[in-house]
Amino acid sequence: MKGCKLCRYSQVCNDLPGICILIPYVAITVVIIAVGYLFVTQELL
């Protein structure tokens, strides 16, 4: 995985290629949780 484009830390990606695959999913999950949290707090307030 020398050509890992999603990771800026090429050494980490070379050691753990799975991180490059998980980063987009983690980012999407964080965004969904943040939007859901904001929606719930706005609805309750």
C-alpha cells in the first residue's frame, strides 16, 4: 500500500493498510453522529 492516497501518513498506511480503508467510514460516521446530535438537540430545544 505504498500508493495510499487517503492517508497523509504513508508509514502508518504501509504498516496498517486497513486504516486507509477505514478512514472514510470513520469520517462519515462522525459526520452522521454530529448531524444527528444537532438535530436531536434542536428538536428538544
